[in-house]
Amino acid sequence: MPPRKTTDRLLGEMRRAYDLVEQRRADEAVSVYREVLAEARKVGLDSAHLHWAFAVACDYSGEMERAFEQISIAIGKDPLAPPFRHSFEVITGRIQAALADPERPADDASTHRLYALLQRGGTVDVPSHLAMVRYHLATGKPAEARALADAVTLLHPASREAWEAKAAVAKATGDAAGAEQARLEAAALQEEPAFAIPGPASA
């Protein structure tokens, strides 16, 4: 058990980091949490709360990969903590949104890493799969792109985007017949019109 003065000092630094996040100075908070975590390890302290707070700061600073790593550690230590679960959903949602961004370069080097994190967390959605299909195609791996596109259309046959991606892969690999078949499948899946009910949900 570390001396109380050590734990008190670390708690004080954690409060300072929390305040920095509140002040929208997340980059500074990340640096403080990194130092606190390193010192805590040196004295044999292991805190799920510290990893969670560190994850939140990383999320605010845009460090998605580190945020995922830290929140995963926190949940591993306390899987029943609702704040940890909520933060996990926020962070994985942020990763999904990054992969689905239409402005994202198809060959972005971080795509493979972000996709792997979602796989670890069991939170890969269709747009994330399709980002990986585009990545494989853009980085000279047509076989991997085709295999993943085939798997996505098999698992999500009602996804027009999946069929469009499959058509693009087939076209890029010289499979004209496959491209036309996938195009027809995509065309058959029309967008359902939104059915809106006016007024707030609480009314």
C-alpha cells in the first residue's frame, strides 16, 4: 500500500486533469493522466476509474485509439460500471463515425487499426465493414476486398450500400457480370420513405 501522501497527490493530479477537461483543455489533461498512470503503476496502484477518466480525456482530445484502449482496460477491471459502458459506446460510436465519413481517404492508414478496434469490441457495423472494403481495394488487396464485400452482402442482404460496394469491387477486378448483378441487387433496394410523427416524443 503506497503512502497516503502519494495517493493524495495522485488524486489531486486527477482532479486537476478533470478540471482541464471541463475547461476544454483535453490535450493537457491527457498529459496529466499519462503521468498519473505511469506513477500509479510504479507504486503498485491499479484503478479502473483512472483508466476511464483517461479514456474520456483521450476521447475529448480526438485520440480515438488510445481512448479505446483505456476504456477497454477500465471495463475489463469493472464490467458492471454504467459510466464505463456509456463511455465505451460513445468512443466506439466515434470510431464508427470516423470510418463512415464520406471525406475519409480510402487508403487512410488508420482505417485498418480503427477497424481492428471495433472487431475487438464487437461493434463493427456495415459502414465500418465497407470502409475496410474500400481500404483493401485502395491498397492493392482486391481478394480481401472481394471476400469482405461478399461476407457483408451475405450477412446484410438488405444493405444497398453493401451491394454497391460489391459492385465497385467487381468492376475494379474486371468482373463485369458480377458488377452488373450486384448493381441490380442494389437498385432493387429502394430507400423506405421516412414516416415522421410531428411533435416531441415525450408529448
